[in-house]
Amino acid sequence: QVQLVETGGRWVQPGGSLTLSCVVSGISLNDHAAAWYRQLPGQQRDYVISITSQGFAHYSDFAKGRFTISKDNAQNTVYLQMNRLKPDDTAVYYCWTMNASQEYWGQGTQVTVSS
């Protein structure tokens, strides 16, 4: 059974930094890509950033220059480092992966950016 568990979401002031973690079980990040999405209040879930099984990162336009994705294959964990956070970054952040037949999502972790 594949499970993704995100942690690290919290309140942070504008301009601050935050790192989210996603522990993946049941599927190996050595062989599968992973990504982060976010859902702002009242909006659809949007793509943020992803990393291939080989470790190559891809960024949405708003993530470039502020967000970084990384992973630890030994821990089967993917990370989202967010810098210079803005109130518009307030959202529930979701971890994602997939195999040949199915997509998998975590339960999400809330990030709130406000003063």
C-alpha cells in the first residue's frame, strides 16, 4: 500500500522560510517521480514543483527562484524548501507520486503566511 505523509506546515511570517517533508512508503523514489502541489482557499489544486527519479527538478513559474525540491532516496523522503514566503503562498501543500497505473496523494499540510 502506497502512503505519503506530509509534515512541516505551520504559520510563518512574510519573508520567512519553511521546509516541508513527505515520507513515502510502498513505492520507491529511486524509480518514480514526486511532486508538490498546493491548493489555495477556494481554488483548484495547482502544480508547484517536481523531481524525477534521476533527481532532475522542474518548476512552476511562481516557484522559480524561491522554492527548491530535493529528495533522500535512502529515507524515501521528498522535501520542499520555500524561501521568501508571501501571503499568497498560504495554501494546503500536497505531496504526489505515481506508478504505471495510479497516482497517489498525501493528506496535505497547511502553510499559512501572514504577519
